Amino acid sequence: MSTIKDAALRAIKKPAELGPDLDISQYSRNPKNWEPCLLSSLPKDVLERALEVGVTSNEENRAATFFQIDHSVIFRAVQDLFENKVEIMSAKEALEKYDWLRDYWWKIVRVDADKYTALAELAWDQGYFIRILEDQHVTMPLQACLFISTDNLNQNVHNIIVAEPGSEAQIITGCTIHPGVQRGLHVGITEFYIKENAKLTFTMIHNWAQNFDSRPRSGAIIEDNATFISNYMSLKPVKSVQMYPVAYCKGVNSRARFNTIVYGSGNSYIDIGSKIVLQNEGSRGEIISRAIATDKAQICARGFLQGEHGGTRAHLECRGLLLSDEAMIYAVPELVSKSSGTELSHEAAIGKISEEQVQYLMARGFSKSEAESLIVRGFMDVGIFGLPKDLEMKIQKMLDITAERIL
Amino acid sequence: MWRTRRLRLARNILEIENLSVEVSGKRILNDVNLQIPNGEVHVLFGPNGSGKSSLIMAILGFPAFKIVSGRIFFNGVDITNLPINERVKLGINVAFQNPPAIRGVRLGDILNHLTPDKEKINELLMKLKFPPEFLERDINLGFSGGEIKKSEVLQVLAHNGSFIILDEPDSGVDVVNLRILGGVIKDALKGRSALIITHLGVILQYVNAHMAHVLINGTIACSDSPAKILGQILNEGYAWCEKCLQSRMQRCEL
């Protein structure tokens, strides 16, 4: 452990490769105190905010739940129906319970990657451990909420997700703040281990505030015949968010897919990308991103595919919709091929709302603004996430509200 | 010409008066006059680039098709300056030739807006032999030529407008689907008025049209019975119409 700590200490001043460099000393380390309680007894405004990021207090609809506010874990439970199928607990608890977890800790994300990973080691505030047990097909989504209730707080979580061989599950993680919170820094480390023949769909929804900063750092290792689908959605303004999660398709026929829907408004600075590294025969990767920028928002939409083995294939599709002349979208698709047997492709397109499309819809009786909001809504079509119908409908409803607000 | 004049006296669903239209400063329609009486089906012939589709865009009010002079009346109402969707609400429905694909906007979303009557949509799908799965598809995205025609006709008929404009419903469609589309269009035209653009007049095997017009260089060159005009075009091509137009213009100058 001391070597990890040493590495973190050495990196604590190291700026990240991308995104504005933050002075981490400006954030508070004094959280509010929250005692463990049932979700239903949480304040209404907390529950409403949680629901906006897909986390419901109606636990009947979730296989398992983890809820952290500031630095305290206030709730974690597996629904009776899913006992012995999944495990959910705080990362600290898990490290005490399982010695082997050390082999999963800081193994995909480097602790000395930058000052934020270092911070997550040196000032670690919980996070969750989720494990889907071998051959278990969990029919209901699991949920985790990382909530900030104190203004200007720094919250650093470290999550580990293990999908054991042959398992299948859906996880929703919502990161959000209390309506009274304006500023703060959330650092989230997440390491995914998708074992042979397992399938994990991970959906993360962020709702921050105009002066809030966020630095997620995630990585996944995907073994033989396993599939990892990562969905990310952010609709509210943020001061800055920068992340570039990576999936290593290590196993034969391993598959990774990143879907991203980002709506940048106000003065948001958003630098979001996804990387897939193809490392074995039959590995497949796909990155789909949709970025909408309005007001003065700046969005960098990155994508990186690297082929290191023959018989591999990956595609990157990045689309941007610019709704304001003061906004900016910067699409950066990158392909690196290190094997002649790898096929990598990308398409990137940025434009405004197409007049032709608007007029076509008007010719079907929609007003101009109805047509525009239908097109924007369609642009952010959550169908790309491949979620279960009920969840898809809920998320689509959130998107619809945003689409209505835009125009 | 005399015949057109006579029809002016009837109650027209569509009446275009001395319409001139520009696109990006270029004149594409010149002093077009066209009357379609209530309950009649008219056909519009013309070589490529003569302005047929432009005329439709102008009737619908697409902003790029700038009306520099003239007026358009629909059921006696001046619609020259109405937004597209207001014209549609009055009952004008167009099946486009090359509609744009829109990601994330499903055919079903549009149909739901056009009519609350799900039964009617199901019935139309059956008649068109159009699989219901298409309702969940992004509109026009990856649709084949025939699928686009069916989707367009489906949308037009879902709305129940009194006036239908079909832009080349018979081009790019195989024989089997043409028969299906022809049958559906024939049924739909009962009690409705329509303007149909066609190149080779194939659709006329299914539809009884009252009148045909030939558009040449942005101007209506002649109007007569569809059979007569189609016969001339098939025998002699549009050169005949051009000559006709020239001689008429010369007469006018005299």
C-alpha cells in the first residue's frame, strides 16, 4: 500500500493531460454528517434530485442500492430476491472483507495518472463495491447514487465493479448535488472487471451545477466473450467536466461499447471522450457520441480506438449539434492501428439543426418550434443506450424535458 | 388554353395566379397559372429541371422558394404568405420525392401527430403492405425507394387533408409495389383533389386524372386531357411542348 500512497503523493500536483487545471485546495473537506437511514426517510429534495439521475427510492424496482451523501454511506442493501446473486457495499467495507480485492484496486486506473487520481487515494471518501456473482443473470437494475449536499465540497469516491464469469447485470449510477450546492469537486474512480462470458451495462447520469467541477476516471478490462456497455449522459450545466474512460478488450471476442449523450449549456466546459483498446482475436468496439452545445458551452468530444491484434474491428461515430454561435464543439476522433488485421473507422459530423428536416416536419403539420424540439430530442435518442424499456422511457422523459427547455 | 379559362369559373381548391419564384436569386418559375377545381385530379408533366418540384415547394411555402410575384389561393383563402404547417392544417398534404432522413425521429412519432386514430394507421399499413416495424424506424433512414414512397403516402393519407400532392409516386418503385401504391392512391383520391407529378405517366394506369399540364422552363406550356398529352410526350418527347411554348410566346409578342 505504501507504494500506492507514495505514487499518489508524487502525483498530487500533476495536472491532468486534458481539461482546465483545478486548484484542489480551494474545495472544502468538511462534509455534513449523515447517519445511515432508509431511502424513503431522506429529505424530499434529495430524493427528487436522485430520481433525476435515475436513482429511485422505490427499491422494489432495483436489485440493489447504494447511496452515499458527501463522505457518508447512508444506505446499501440487496433486495431479498437477489440475495446470493449480487453484492453491494462500500468500497472500504469490501476491502476489509475481501483480501483479494487489493488485486483489483488501482489496477486499471493509475493512481499517479494525475492530481485527481492521487487525490482519490490520499483523501478517499468511500465509493461502492458491486459484484455480480458467477452465472447470475440479474433481471432488475442495480443502482448507486453519489450525492453532494454541502456547498464547495470535495468528494472522492473509488468504485470497483466485478462481473463474475457468465453473469449479466445493469447498473445505474447517478451523480448529483443538492439544489443548494453551487460549487464543488467530484472525483470518481471506477474500475470495471468484466470476466469471461459476462455482460455488464453501466449507465451513468451526471447532474451538476454551473460552478461545479467533475473529474471521473474510469477503466474496464473485458475478458473472453464478455461485453461491456457504458452509457453516459449529462444534461445540466457544469463548470468543467473532463473524463476519458478506457476499455481494454483483453479477451477473445470481447466487446466494448461507449454511448454518450451530452447537452452543454450556459458556460459549461465539457471534455469527454471514450477509448477502446482491442487486444485479442475477435475484439469489437463501438463509440457513439452525441453532443449538443448551446449558449456559451464548449464541448470536446473525443474518441480513441486502438487496434493491437488481428481479427479486430471498431467504429467511432461522433455527432455534434451546435445551437448557438457562441458555443463550440470540437470533435477529435483518433484511430491507432498496430496490427494489419485490425479494422478501425470513424465518422464525425457537426452541424446546426437542418432546415430541410425542420421544413419536412412542418410539412407534416408540426410548428417550427415543435419540429426543432423533435429533431433535438431525436438527436439525443436514448435508444442508442440499449436499456430495458421502462428505464429507457424514464431517461427519455428526462431528455424530453431538456429538449423542451432548449427551444 | 380556352379550356383552362373555362375552369376558372368553377370553384377551385387550388388556384395559382401569375406565380413567379426564385431560388438563390435565380428565376425558376415564371408567371405560372394553374387552377384545380374541387374534386379534380390533375397531372403535371415536364422534363427534368423544368420546375415541377419547385412548384410543389412553392405551394407548400418552403422559404428557399421565394415568391417574387403572384398569389396562391387554397379554397379561396390566400395562402401566399402562410407558414408551411398552416397550409398543411388547411388540408394540403405532400408526398415528397426525396424526403430527408431524421435520426431519432420515428415514422410513428410523425403519424401520431397527424392522426390520433391508430386503427386508421393500421388499416393503411395493411393496405400498403408496409410492415408495422417501420413505425419504430427513424424516418427515411435507410429506407429503400419503395419504402420511402409507401411511408410518404402513408403520412399523407393519415392526415386526411382535402388536397393531395404526389411528387413522382411511380418512380423508383418495382412493379409489385407500384400496383399496391397505385391501388391505395386510387382509393384515396375518391372525393379528394390532387396534383400528381409523373415522368412517364405510369401512375395513370391506376388513377383517373381530369387534366394534365406540361411545365417547361418554369412555365405551363399547355394544358389538356392527360391521355392526349401523355401520348404526345411519349411519341415526340418534350421537344413538341417546347415548340408549342415558343410558338405561343411568339403569338403573344405579336
